[in-house]
Amino acid sequence: EKLVYAFNEGTKEMKELLGGKGANLAEMSSLGLPVPNGFTISTTACKHYQVHKELSENLLLEIKNKLEELEKVSGKRFGDEYNPLLVSVRSGAVFSMPGMMDTILNLGLNDFTVKALSQSTNNPRFAYDSYRRFIQMFADVVMNIPRHKFEDVLETRKKQKGYTFDTDLTTEDLQYIVDQFKYIYKTEKGSDFPANPQDQLIMAVEAVFSSWDNPRAKIYRDLHNISHTLGTAVNIQEMVFGNTGNTSGTGVAFTRNPSTGEPALFGEFLLNAQGEDVVAGIRTPEPINRLQEIMPLVYEEFVKIANLLENHYGDMQDIEFTVENGQLFILQTRNGKRTAQAALQVAIDLVHEKVIAKEEAIKRISTQQIDQLLHPTFSKKGLEQAILIATGLPASPGAASGKIYFHAADVLQAKERGENCLLVRAETSPEDIEGMIFSEGILTSRGGMTSHAAVVARGMGKCCIAGCSSLYIDEEKRELIYGKTVLREGDFLSLDGSTGNVFLGEISLEQTTTGSYFTELMNWADEFSVLQVRANADTKSDVQTALNFGVAGIGLCRTEHMFFEETRISAVRQMILSSDEQERQEPLNTLLEMQKEDFIQLFQLMKGKPVTIRLLDPPLHEFLPKKEEEIKKLAQELHISLAEIKNRISYLEEVNPMLGHRGCRLGITFPDIYEMQTRAITESAVSVYQQGIAVMPEIMVPFIGSKEEYTFIKERITKIIDDILIENNISIPYKIGTMMEIPRACLTADEIAEEAEFFSFGTNDLTQMTYGFSRDDTDKFLFDYKAKNVLKNDPFQTLDQSGVGELIKIASYKGRKVNSAIKLGVCGEAGGDPDSIRFFHELGLSYISCSPFRVPAAKLAAAQVAL
Ligand code: ADP
Ligand code: MG
Ligand code: MG
């Protein structure tokens, strides 16, 4: 089996085998782009290494052959004392894992080849700069010698000489540093730095393979649901040098702005620098447009290549490049990580630019990203009073307030105490990943838009401000200093990742509004989805929100929510506590007028879209007064004694109210309540209809368990509706149906469907009764269930397909058998859950209904499952 592939033997489709980086290097080579030559050791070899813990004979032989080919084309030789070949050893997994795996540059240098390099280029400073980098990277990545030991030497030397930047170091400084580095290596490892390039290469390859299993790589994979068995490829590539002087440099650029999606080249570069310098944030990089001034020809070529790559891949690219003495080389391209906002704009712009189809755009945006777009921002009021202390780079949007902590471990502890935290650091590194996960936002004083903090935060959808250089952050002392003020661990800050503004203290949040790109995506989703999306809404503002998101109707209006308002509750209580129909008449009349107001508004807003109104459902005791003075007041209103009212209240008490006197059971014991509600619905519909606005009421009877219950209620309410319509001499389309939330109803759906015009599956109660889990008590055991792997998901969030889903299947099948026109929908929480939506789509239901803010994600999911 072939284990090593030259760049010209691969394509971008071979990611699984060559890793993302290798496959794209191969693709770019065959596109004829200026990519340094090299070859890729496949992920298969890595899997083999995971088992045997050594490189096989076959593999070693293939590497040797490919290396010889590389020597031939480059005209250089590995370890040569005149013209040495230097390579980079680069990890590259199937899914890009920024900063997780390690890369070694300038491999092949030793005391002899460094002299050769120095002479052949006539640039000793460059040669020793490369050598010190190589020793440091090799020691760190391959031998696990703490990085700071080397950095300390560098810093001390810079301080001694009064330098600011690494680029100030002279040849002698670098030679001295190299000696020190070798000395550190020897004291740490008890042996000399490995001089033989072949040995260096083998050790480096093994280290990359082992790094697949380092803890931070594992955490990253867990976080992004990447399998631990994929393994990584290793790329061996001829070096090109950005550190030869001021005609060289290195950079990273995105073909569009990864933060906002704006269609303009976005990135940074550093003169006289190599590899990680740009992201490490030691020197502040320059924006990419400056390249146009400094090296116009290089810039022009780069723009051409960037456009070519974006078109070729059909997506925004994240490109790494290096310029060696005015010559451009491309070292990596991949689909760029981006914020939700950028994902939206890029996908839609690419459709307008005819690069991709609408279907593709819909697939590219995730439902999580849609949720992020609806994330709250700081309230206007809060911002007016906020004190701005600094502005950094808006690295990843979102708003976050919390207590500041300077170390990932402190964030974890604070999180356990239930605090909202911000991770504040000079710069982040892969070790901070867990702290980043558990913080609300990230603030760094160093690094650019492509620094570790920025890239990782954007991937997580987490608010981040990077490179806030006016703040001095002392991680050791756990202090943040601005001006003369010192903030300490536990103090509050607020971060606005969209502007880069840092505020003192806490700021309240509010919901964001969405723009035209969002609306366009929602419209496209409608074009492709089969499932319609409705909203569960009862207040005017909920309905308005739902309409802004373009809902197809209201799938659940809970009438009782209209009862809790202060001015109404007393009428409701009187209604409940009346002793007979006669006494009940007066409060019912009051409520009739109130409900009519609600429904008229609802029908007016919905303009002929279906509105499913559920008749009174909850156990009556929920409405009862609890405080003594409320009880007294109620007794007065009903003209009865305190003793009598207490008597009536205690009569309504139930042992198990969720399974007690509620839903249609109320409608059977107190028919006048449902009759009043039906009258309110119908009279409202008539009045709105008479205003020239179409109406489509659907009356839903809750908690049905048998056909007999349903028929009892349906006959009564049908009569009321028809009487009102005849009285007014008009005809309005309406439907009457049931909420399906009791298992028995699902099992006898064929009987119920003889009478019902629609079923709406109420997955919350249906789950409660199917599982026998009390909805209000699952917190006592659900956590353990999940931790102990007894349950994978909370069935109240994600539909339990094999149990509850089976009941829905049975009911749909039986219902359709006797009534092929029956309309089927879902109105529980699961209706808004993207994972459950596929199931509902495949069952051929006609709609799902969820809370208004879940509508956009539900619409997107409905379109995605239909493609
Ligand atoms: P990562 O996956 O962390 O981005 P890379 O393998 O892309 O790691 O290497 C990091 C950087 O090292 C690159 O962006 C590039 O600047 C530099 N680099 C890698 N290989 C070479 C090479 N052959 N010549 C010059 N620079 C290189
Ligand atoms: Mg890279
Ligand atoms: Mg219910």
C-alpha cells in the first residue's frame, strides 16, 4: 500500500488520505500555483503508527525515495555542505485544527549546513536566524522542552542590547543564542542536539504523529465532534524564506472579511518574518493593503491567486503565503473559518456572484450560526452609561459581560461557582482552549485578527477582542492595567466583539435585529422546504417577532397565557370558583370581551394565515390565589364568606394536577368555558373578516384521550360557530382538531380522525406521558442519566424517535387511513429542534411550530432536510 504521495500525485478530493493541508497543497500544485515542492505522508501511516509506535520499513523507504526526488527537482541536497535542502514538517489533519498540531520549520540545519546556507545566500544573519528558530521549534515540538527556556534567552539578550524586536538581533547575537539553545537542549536531554538531518526528519514525523493524541488536540476534537481515529497526515515541503530581510516576509489573508463577510481581501503580513511570527503577535503585523505599496507586483499576483482560489473552491479562502526576495509562494489554502454573520453574507454574495447555487448556500449555513445571529447585544441604555476603557480589534462578534480571569484554570473554577467569566490574557495559546470554551468572551492585549485567540473564538462563535494594546495585562500578577487603574481577578468587564470596545462593569443585553441578508436566506429556505414553519405565540410582540421571521401561521396560541394579566386574573378566578353556571355567567361575559380583544388583534396581524388557538388547558389551581389578601378580595367579589371560598379552593386541589382536571376534561365538566372561548374566537373572526381581512381560525382541543371526549366538545363548539356564522350570514373557513399529547389518543388516532380535521402533536406532554418523566422534575435525574450514558439527549429537547416518535408515526398512519385530508403538525419544543425536524419531514407532516426565536433555525433546518 502506498503511504507517501508527492504533491503532484494528489487532489483536493483526497482529504481523508492526505489531510486538508496536503490535499490542498496538491491541488494548488496542479493548478500551477507557486507552491514549494514536497510530499505528503498519508493518514494511513499515522493510524499504523498509533498501533505500532514506530515507522514501518516500507514507510521509511518511501520517504527516502520521495526525498531523493525532492533533492533532484530542487537541485539541493539534504545535509549538503554547499547547497543544503531545508524542509518544513507540517501536520495536516482531515479537518483543520488551528494551532492544535505542530509544525517544524528549517529542518535540515546543523552546524555545517548553517554555514553553507550562510555562504550560499551571502546572508549569515538569515542563516542563524533560521537555525535558532529550528532548534527552538524542534526542542519544543519534538522533545517537549519548555518553550519559555528559549524565549528567556532571547528576551534577556534583547534587553541587554536594548532591542525591541527580534529583527534587531545581529548575526553575532543569533550565533550566541544558537549556542545557548544547544546548551539548553543538552542540559535538558543529556545529549547533543541531533545533527543528522535524516534523524531530525524521522523524529519530527514521529512527533507529528504523536501530537494527534496530545490533550489539547483531543479537547478540540471533542468540542467539534471530530473522530479521534482519523489520524493526521504529515507534509514535508521545501522551505522558502520570509526572513531573509526586508524584501521578504510572510502573511495570512482571507479572500473576504471573516468577521463581517465584506467582499474585500482581508489579512496581515510581516516583513522579514517566518511562519508563526504573524500569528504569535510579537510584532504587530501590517494590514494586507500595505503590501500594495511595499511590493506592488507581489500584491497584484497575490490578488490574482486569491481570486482564482476562491472561484476554484467556491468559498472564502484562508491563504498562507511567504515572499522570498520578492518572489511569492503560497503555502496553504483552506475554506476560512468565519463568524455567523460572515457565513451568511459570504454564502449569499457567492450566490449573487453566480459562484454557487442557492441550495449550496442553504447547506453552508448551520442552524447554530442562525442562532448566533440572533444573539443579544448590549442594550442601548446600558451602552449610554457604560465607561469605555479601551478599543481592540473586533476579532469575533457578540457581547459578553463577566468577571475577568487571567488563567484558563481560574475560569474553570469560577464557572463551577456559577460565575460568568471573561478570559483575559496577553495572548492565548492552545493550552487555553478549555478556558475559552467556558468563558463568555475573550480579551487579549497582543495579536492580530488572525491570532490564536481570534481564530479559535470565531470558530466557537464566541465574542473576542484581540490586540487591545493599550491594556497592560500581567498574567502572573493577575492584573489588568489601563492608565493608572488596576483591575484584578473577579472585577467586571464587558466586551463588544463587533466593535472591539472594552467597557468597565456589567452591561445589560438586548435582542438584535436582523438585516437584509438574513431575510433573503429565510426566503430561500421557504423556496426549498416542504415542512412549513409556524410559531407558538400568544402575545402581540411574539406574533410580531414571528411575522418578522416570515412564519406560515400560528401553530399554538395558548389562551390561558392571556389570563394571567393583572386586570384579568380576578375574572378568571371568579370563573373558576363559581359554584354553578349561573354564578359563572358574569365572569365569563367579562372574559368573553377580553378574549375578543386578543383574538381580533391576532387575526388582524396574521392576515389570513392559519391561527391555531388552543382552548383552556392547564389545571385550574394554577390560577388560584395564594396570598391571604388575594383570597379575601376574591371572596368579596363573589359575595361569599372567607370560609366558603377557602372551601372551594381546597376542593380544587389535586394530588397530581398534571394528570388531573385539565384540558378537555374542563371542557366536559364546565362546557360553558369552552363555549365562551369558541364564541370569542368566532365573533372576532367575523369582525375581522368584516373589516376585509382574511381569517383562518383553527380551534384545538387539548388533552384528548378518546374519540368520545373529542366528539362531546366538538359538537358543542361546532354548533356555536355555525350559529354565529348563520346569524351574520357569512361563511368563514375554519377547522377543529385535537392536540395529540396522550398516548391513548395516538393509539386510537383512527377513531379520533373520523371527527378531527387536524392533529397537532404536543411533544412535551406526549414525551412526559410516554416516558413517564415528569416535565417539572427531570432536573433531579436527567443530569445523571446523561453523565452515566443512560440517555443521550434530553427527550424534552430532542424528540425520542424510537418511543415518542413511534407513537407519532402510528397516529399519523392511522389518522391518514381514515381521513386522507387530515392536517398533521407538531407544536412542542421538538418542533424547533433541528435534529428532530428531519424526522418530522420524513413523516410527511405539514408543519412544525416553535417559539418565535427558534423559527429562523427551524426554517433553515426544514430547507436543509428537503435538499
Ligand atoms: P498550521 O497548521 O498551524 O497553520 P502550518 O503547517 O501551516 O501550521 O505552518 C505554519 C506556518 O509555517 C505557515 O503558515 C508558513 O508561514 C510556515 N511554513 C510552513 N511550511 C513552510 C515552508 N515550506 N516554507 C516557508 N514557510 C513555511
Ligand atoms: Mg497553516
Ligand atoms: Mg399539553
